[in-house]
Amino acid sequence: MRRRTFLTGLGALGTIGLVGCGSKSDGEYVADADSLQVYSAQHENLTKAWAAAFTEATGIKVQVRKGSDSSMGHQLVAEGSASTADVFLTENSPAMTLVERSKLLAPVEPATRAQVPANLTPSSKAWISIAARSTVLVYNPSKLPKAELPKSLMDLAGPEWKDRWGCAPGGADFQAIVAGMLSGQGEQKTTEWLAGLKTNARALQNNIATMKSVNAGEIPCGVIYHYYWYRDQAGTKEGSGNTQLHYFRNQDPGAFVSLSGGAVLAGAKKPAEARKFLAYITSPAGQKVLVDSQSMEYAVGTGVASAPALPALNTLQAPPVDPFTLNSDAVSRLMTDAGIL
């Protein structure tokens, strides 16, 4: 099952040219030798904004290969030292850890690491966080009064929550949340919780579908990342107007904060330019680009405020999880054994 998913993901990889345009030939990605090669699983609008601002600031052209966390992480491992990638950007950290464990990353320079608080970087120092997103419970007050909200994410495995919540278990976002649970709660509790998920939850396509199902009253609540809700609230509110967010806090597994990662590949063909790119996107200027992109992800750079609508990152009381410990392969195994994947 995991092999089929991996191969399908590889087929979905595409290419977009930013600043320095790449090309496509018979569906194959063709790297522009004059451009910095960024393999990105981050949001397209944010990656574009970072690339354009970096090129404007430095004159260095950037070409981006777009993919998902899982497919791109596995592709980098499969390509090994033959990869054309100079930089890897992720939405969630497990994909970065997968590449790191194959010893394909170059250490992040101390000056770059110093731009991000130590509690938001992995102990291995092989990559750095570039953005963050918080786990939240989106709920419909007409279906689930505030007084009846679950006290913990773990409660959703109980029989009283059967057919009353939803999530997108096939996505890297949700699997990162499970990875955080596995790191903090251990395999037995995580396995038991996944069994409850299999019995109780409605499996949906993605975070947006989960939010919209809650908004429509199809299910009382759902587990998503915060920024989907805030982006919709900043727009038409079409998918979230009937909903509110609940933050579990108290270092609960439901307060897990996932870090997006950035790294320089050990085999980078343009290592100096790659290090400059990583330094730029974690700098105050690069983090301001993130905030101005309206992605509604959290800025992680020291001294850079996130979008005003967001509760401060340091108030979320996230569980203390070293992102270096998050294991995507173990999560895939547990979710497959539970019949979820």
C-alpha cells in the first residue's frame, strides 16, 4: 500500500518556473543549470513569494520543483547524491527527517540557526524551521456546544464520539499530527487512538473538506491545521462561517505544532547560493514575506510577528516534541495496520 502511494506521489510531481524559468519535456522535469534548484512541498504562493523576493534581493535565479511532503521526500531519498536539488522545503517535518536519516542534508550554518528560536529547531541542526502551523479542533456550535468540547484530542477515540468528528488521515498534515502523538504518547496509546479513529471518524479528502463538512453541519467537529480556517475567515467565510476553533493547549497532543522545514542538500550543485536562500527565508525580511503572503502560517523568525489575527505562537502551550524524533515511516506502518491507509 505504501509503495503504491509512493509511486502515485512521484507521478504527481510537477514543475513551475519562478524567476528563472525551467522547462518540461515529455512530462520530465528539466533543471535549469543557471538556477538554484528548490524542491518544495510548501504552499505554492508562499514559495513563489520567497523565490521572487530572494531573486530581487540577490540576483540569484530560482527554479522550483513542486510536490507533496511524502512524494518529494521519498524522491530525494531515491535520487540520493544524483539529485538536482539544492534546497528542500517541506510543509511538515517528518518528510525532512526522512531525508535527513538518509544523510542527505548539509548542516545549517550557525548564523542561520540563530535567526530562529532554539525551541523551534531540531536537535540535529541539519535543517531549520521556516514556518509553523498549529493543530486545532474546528467545530460547529449549533452541533457541538462549547461546554461539550473534548478536553483532549485523545478523547476522540472514545465511543461517545462515533460519527461525530472528521479528519483527513491520508494527508501529510494529519500524519504529522499522529507523528507528534507517537513521539509524546508512545506506540501503545497511539495505536489505541488510531483504532478509535478508524471506528469513529469520517475520513475526508483534506483539511478544507473537513472544515467545510463541519461548516455544513455534516459532522460536529474536525481536526485540522489552524491556517485553513483563518484564510477562509479573511475571505468570504464560505467554508467556515458557521464554525469556531478550539485550541486544546495544556501540552495536549491536540496542541501539536508542526514545523515546516528548510534544508540545504549535501550534494547541492550550488551550495553557497543554497545557504543564502535558507538564510534569507529565515531572516526578518524573508519571514515578513511569509506574513505578507497571507498564508496565515506562523512566522518563526526571531522578532517577527505573525498575522495579527492569530493567537501568539508562544501561547499555544504545544507539547514539547523534538521534530528530529518524528518518524513518518512508523506512522505509515501504524496507520496501515489500523486499516486507515
